[in-house]
Amino acid sequence: MKNCLECEEKIVGREDKKFCSDGCRNAYNNKINKDNNNFMRNINNKLRKNYRILLELNTDGKSKTTRAKLLSKGFDFEFFTNILKTKTGNTYYFLYDQGYLLLDNDFYMLVKKDI
């Protein structure tokens, strides 16, 4: 007999079963996949917040906004997932599939990358 990886109770059922219940499977996976510390959790929260802001302001896949509007919603320009530099010299900052490009006079072009 095998024991549950989470609670160590005896497992009844299929030979390849690792958990005694869905609750134990979920608890085990949540424990394994949780952020290791507050530093990572805080960064992930900032990335999620920035992503939600871009998603809210860029409903059509391409739009314009101002730096002031982004800041008023709590956008943090220090947190993004990747940078794309084009052949023409433009630098886009992305949060997953949502991105932005600095234009003149503190305007930003918001774009959605096709995945």
C-alpha cells in the first residue's frame, strides 16, 4: 500500500494514485507552487496589477493613453515581463501580451501582441 503525499494516509484505489482525495491533491500542489517568499509575491502582484490596467485601457487591441492616466490607476513603470526593440528603433515594454510604447508628450501607445 502507498501513502498519500499530503496527509500520509493509506491510499485505496488505483495503483498509480498519489493522493487519497482531491483536497489533499489540491493542498499538496498549492504548497508546492506557492511563492517562496514575500519578495516574489509582491513582484507578481505588481505585474498582475499592471496587466489589469493595460487590459482595461486597451480594449480594442491598440489605443492611446497618457502617463498621468496610467499613474492615476496605479501603474508601476518599473515592472514588466519583456522588452521588444523593433528594427525602426522603437522600444515596446510588455506585460505578457499587453504592451506599451512611449510616444511624444507623455503619451503611450497601448498594443496587444498576437500570440
